[in-house]
Amino acid sequence: MKKNMIFAIHIDSRNDKCMQVTTEDQAMLWHQRYGHLHFKGLNTLREKGMVTGLPDLKIQTITCADCLSGKQTRTAQPKQSSWRASKALELIHSDICGPITPASESEALGCFKEFKRLVEKESGQEIKSLRIDRGGEYLSNAFINYCKEHGFKRQLTTPYTPQQNGVAERRNRTIMNMVRSLLTAKNMPKFLWSEAVVWSVYVLNRCPTISVKGKTPQEAWNGKKPVVDHLRVWGCLAHAHVPKVNRGKLDKRSTICVFLGISEGTKGYRLYNTETRKIVTTKDVVFEEQKAWDWKEEGEPDVELQWEDDVLDDQDNNSSSNSDSNDDHPDQANGNNQNDQANGNNQIVRQLPRRTHRNPVWMTDYVSGSEVSEDEVNLVQLEEEDPVQFETAVRSKKWRDAMDMEINSIVKNNTWTLSTIPQKGKKIGVKWIYKTKRNENGSIVKHKARLVAKGYAQKQGVDFTEVYAPVARMDTVRMIISIAAQRSWKIYQLDVKSAFLHGELEEKVYIDQPQGYQKKGKEHKVYELHKALYGLKQAPRAWFSKIEKHFIAEGFQECTYEHTLFTKVSSKGTIIIVSLYVDDLIVTGDDEDLIKEFKASMIREFDMTDLGRMNYFLGIEVIQGSKGIFICQKQYTEAVLRRFGMFDCKPVGTPMATGLKMDQDHGEKVVDDTHYKQIVGSLMYLTNTRPNIMHATCSISRYMSNPIELHMQAAKRILRYLKGSMQLGILYQRSNIKGELLVYTDGDYAGDQDDRRSTSGYAFILNSGAIAWGYKKQPIVTLSTTEAEFVAATACACQLLWMKRILKVLKHEERECTEIRCDNNSTIKLSRNPVMYGRCKHIDISYHFLRDLVKEGTITLSYYRSEDQVADVMTKALKVDAFLKQRQALGMHDHKEVMLESKHFQH
């Protein structure tokens, strides 16, 4: 109707401004879900139908502060390539990104081998060409030979021209740009950078690219259009469901986590559990994509992140999912949920099927880890570490096989019997220990799983009595090596499998059934041990008693002065020598037939591996050749430098600066004592073949209880010295003439700045190589240089007596009177006559033992000037020239020099 020529029209009002805000919010949400992908890319995905599940986003651009923080750069000049590949794998672009470089060239080659097998199997094509830069990891002989063997070309860039490898360089930049944006957006800590890299790569494979028109890289690769409605904002809050088996009646049913990505192997989500600080994989999650965890409140963990890929789901919830669902869509198993996707903050990931692994037939009686899914941990460019927990190890086939082998060995050896524990009996817990065994080149030999008893729960007199068991001293091992080198004997090595399982127990010991291997229907029972198990306090003694009896029965003589040294002399006068270090045996002698008989006897009696010629013993690399035997710890040295972040440090010429006076100054800044102790412990093990760092290492070891910055700098200087001398080792030379034992002793008067005690040092050289050396602070405060040298000479004489007896057992007779070389005339006079009585009458009578040895004619002290005193390197910091001279006198050579001098050297 009309009134005054005015018509009333009813129309629905529309607030376009509000509509625009909603559109912008939704666009920003998907921009974040897609790892801060540019808006043009989002529109391209939607308009060309490259993915499903993406809503219509009609927005050109929105300024994102997080993107500017992570991606803003100067305008780059476009570059065109004259040729591009037309088929998959026709050209591979490869580069290694800065801080995540693999630890060694061999690891880069191993990663490429794995990549090659994967892509060629998936695509059915073969790699034709590989475009790389001139990084050391690509120019190794191993990498070059691998390329030749598999028939593909290497396209190398011109030196100092990374632009020629622009595709790989730009892809690394794109990935790291996205990583920075992801970390910034949710204030994520930097220790999760590797997870951000994995997620960035996952997302970029589902993004548009100019290299492939109208498709994502994922579709171009496998021909399947990717589904993306399962994407979530990286770093957002996620509420993970806690299954019934992990909670009580009143416990909470959900735990707060942080979303880190997709676990493609299990079709679940990878989450960081904020309570346990572990990464878990689960399928039942509710997301809050606009919220983030308060990392400032929690702080970054002070320990290394643990990985726990347990699949969290209820045992009683049977899934009816379709196993043929798309791999990159965790939610797709139970149908399309695009309607639920509109309310992105409240989605629950439904139950999915999981893969199980089959146990060996002989293990069908056990309840094992078969119910756990096959979720292999996949971290980008991180070195794999040995698992700590059973739940982690059971996910990997290699560790399951290792555990199966250990259980099989225990059962085969009749180690235990399943029984019921007596009423007053006590049981001991057990746990799994995992270790990756490597050879002298650092290559993996095997993965070892060891079942150990929790011996700390044992009580003396109840389930153990005596525990002591001897092991070979390194001085003895070096003496054997030196004599074998001089006489051109070959040294062989044997390894006893599960050695402690052979030791027979005298006490009644009960243990729990091992995790993952409980007998079905008998989980309440325990094992009664008949033989020893690793971890028991009496296990080493039981094993040594067992093998000791075997040696005696085989006609060996046990050395009175070294109980792990056994010798056997045949009727022909030939000799065989065996040294035992727990389950590692070295054997040498002048009768190869006798050695073969010994090996056969040991293999019959014990489950033993013949390792052939000794080339890697207790972390020591051994090279036996025509000129002698060379020992070093090159691989261990490199591992120590990498462990403490000093591999790229600047080398120095000596391990300790001259004139450095260290004391316990409580006014300086205190450093992390745990880190300091780890450095000192690693260096102490290196002194097994590096006598030249003995003084410096023992000096810094005095301050492990409360180290300060000065002590840490001294420790790092030793590491810097090792960086420049990684190849050093000791060469024991072959000779037709029996070598004479050279003995040097020295004392450093009042060297300790805190208690003013002196230090003793000695060095023993046989066949041009050091076989024993020592450094020790004296137990008393000496009042003069003469007294300090006298105390040091007495300690050296005691070591000499023991070594002469060992050498006699090894059929290396020394002269009746052995010369000890000293650089103090007063000490020499005092050892022969009670001169200077007024200045030495207070010396304890025990130190006058030296004078008795001189009187008997067992030893004699001779003067050697300080410039020729080899033991000086054990007691004080020397200048470079003097240090190098004494280092050479110790028989230390560079590994490369030894190999060049003798092409006949072989492992």
C-alpha cells in the first residue's frame, strides 16, 4: 500500500562488513593451518580443485605479522634454467642444510641410499642424474663409487657457486622460512625445530608450485589428489584421550598436549605431552587451534627430549575402520567428516586400525609387544640414539629381533626355570638395556638387547656373598701387543655371547618375568635363576670362576700377578697367551696350530664368536702389519669432539698451556659439574692410547666436585689439542732383536696449588712404544725436590717389579738389574746411600723400599738430563718443541704416516 506516494518494501538486511570479517577470520585460520602458505596459493588450491575439504576463500591478501617475521626478504632476481627434467627421477637436486648436517660423510651416504631405494621402489623409475654442490659429504670416495656402481651421473656445481644448485638451495630456504613462521606463531621453543621441519615438508608437498602445473607435488608423485581437511594449526593445543588401561576410576580422561604433526605410519597425530615431556602418537584428539601452550611457564627441558611413540587407544574399543583409507588423511577411515570440519575447534579423531607384527614360532608361549603398533620414529636429520624404554624399542623390528635373540640365548642356556616364589622369598626386578654395536669404522655391526637384573635391590648374605672379579689391566694388554709386534705374532680376538649366562649361581635368586615376554596364563609366577644374569652383583665373579676352571682344565697356567692372564706351553716349547677382559679374549703366540685348537675348544664349550685378527678391542683400533702393530682411538676421539660440540674448534699444539696454575678458587663462576665430569671421563678413557694427554687430563680431574670457568677452559683446550691430533696412536715396531725395557721417572714438586702436594709420573717403553705410564698426586707433602723425586722413583720401582714379573711370564726375560732414568742427582745418591741425613730423616720408611731394591741389584737409578726425560710429559706442561720431542719418544705416530710408510699394513 502507499501513503503520500511512499511505498513500504520489506527486505532482509545484510551486514557486508561483518561478512568480510568472517571471511578474513576463516582465511587466516586456513592460512595458519597450511603453515602460513600465501593466500594466492590457497585460492589456487580451491579454484582448480587440487584438494578437497578446503572452503571457498575469496580474499586476495591479509598482512600476517608471523609471516613477515619468518619470511620477509629482499626481492630476488628471477633465474631461468635452460633445461628441466620431464620424467620422475630424471634429475635429483640435493643439498644439506647448515645446522642439520649429518655427523659424518658416511651418514650422508646412508641417507641417500635409503632415499634412492624408497623413491625408485615407489615410482618404478631409476635415478638418472644427481645435481649436488661440492660439499665434503658428496666428494667422498664411498659416495663417488656408489654413483658409479648404480650408473647415474653427478652434476657438480662450479666451486663457490651455490647458485647452480638453486633448486635445492631455494627449497631449503622455503622450508626454513616456514619453520621460522611456525615457531614464531605459537611461541614454540627451538628444541622442537626438527618437528617443525617435518611438518613444513609435509605441508609443502601439498602446496601449489610452479614446477608442476595444476597439481600439488604429492599428486604429481603418486597420482592421488591429497585430502587436507585433517590439517590443524601447528603448535596448537590438543586434548588427547587417556585410554582406560592408563588411568584409574577417578583419573582424568584427557591430557593437554601440543600438536606437532601427522604420524603417517599409524594414521594418527603426533603430540607433545606437556606433563611427561614426551612425544606420543594418538588418534583420539580434540583441538583448540587458536590457543597455544604457555612455554614460558614450563621452560625448555634441561634434558634431551624422549620419544615415546605409544599409540594411545582403549583396548576394549573395537574399531570398524576401513583399512583402505587414504594414508595422508587420519580421519578418513570412518568416512568423510567435512561437515564437522567447519567447527574446527572440536573435532575428535576416530579410532583407526593398527598393524601388528608376528612373533617367531618358538615364542608363541610368550606375551610379547605384538599389540603395539609399528610406528617407527622419523626425525629429520637427527642421529638415531639407542632406546631407553621397552615401549620405545618394541616399535622397531631390529630391537624386537635383538630381544628375541637374547631370550632365545637365555632359554637355550637353561638359565632359569619358571616357578612360584617361596613365602619368604624375595624377587628382583629386571629391565631391558639396548646398545648399538659399531666397528672400528663406526659402521653398525649389530643391535644388542640385554636383559639385566636390578642388582641394586640385592642384599648381601641373602642373595649374594662374594662379588669381586678381576679384569685385564690395559698395561698387560699393551705388553702383549708389544711382544707380539716384536716377534711378528698375530693377535686374534674372540667374543663370548651372553658370557654372564654361563656363570653358575650358588645362591637362590628369583626375578620377575621380563617385560614383553610373560608366559601366557602364568604372569604371576617368577623365574628361579640357575645361572647368572647381567646386573646381578655376583654375575662377573660367577662367569670368571666358570672360565677360569675351563682354562685350568685345558692345561693353562694362571698368572699369579695378573689373574686374567693365562699361558700354555706345548711339549715343543711353543707358547700361547690369552688375556681376558670380561667376555672379550685376545690370544696370541708362536704356534698357529695350538691357537686353532684353543679356538675350537672355546667354541665347543661356550657360545663364542671368532672375530679373527684383533682390529677393534674395547674402543681401541688395532692395525697389524709388517712393520709392527699400531693402536689408536681415532674413532672415539672424533665421537668425543662431536659429543661436546668441539669438532669444528681451532686446534692447538699442546694439551695444556705452560705456566697455567689451577686451583679451587671459589670466587669464580661455577660451571655445570655434570658436563665437566662427562668431559673428564671421556678424556680419561682416551689416555689408554694417548699418554701425551695424561698430565693435562689428570690435572683437570682434581676439580670435578666444584669446577669453575678456568677448569672448563683447560678441559676444552685438551679437546682442541685432540682436534689437531686425532690420528695419533702408538706404534710397536717389529724387530729381530729383543727390545730393552726403558723406564723413566719424574716428580713435580708442590705442583698442586691447593694443598701443595707433589705429583709422581713414570713412563715404560718397550719396542719403541710406551706400554705403561702413570700420573698420581703424592699422598704426602714433600719438603724438597729431592724428596718429591724420591717418592716418585719409589712408585715407579713398584710398577717396574710387577711388570718384570709379567714379562717373565710372557717369556720376555729382562736384565736382572733394570735402569730407572731420573733427572735429579740428589735422588740417585739418596737411593744408594743414606746421605743428607738431616734433610731426609723424616721420610717414611715405606719409601726406603727403593734403597733396598738398589742394594739387591734389582734396579739402579741413572741420571738423564731434563731435556731427555720422557716422564716430564707426565708431570708438567711443556712448550711445543719439548712436548713434541717427548711425544715422539713415547712411540707416538700419526696414523696417516704409518700407512704411508708401510703399504702392507692391514686391519
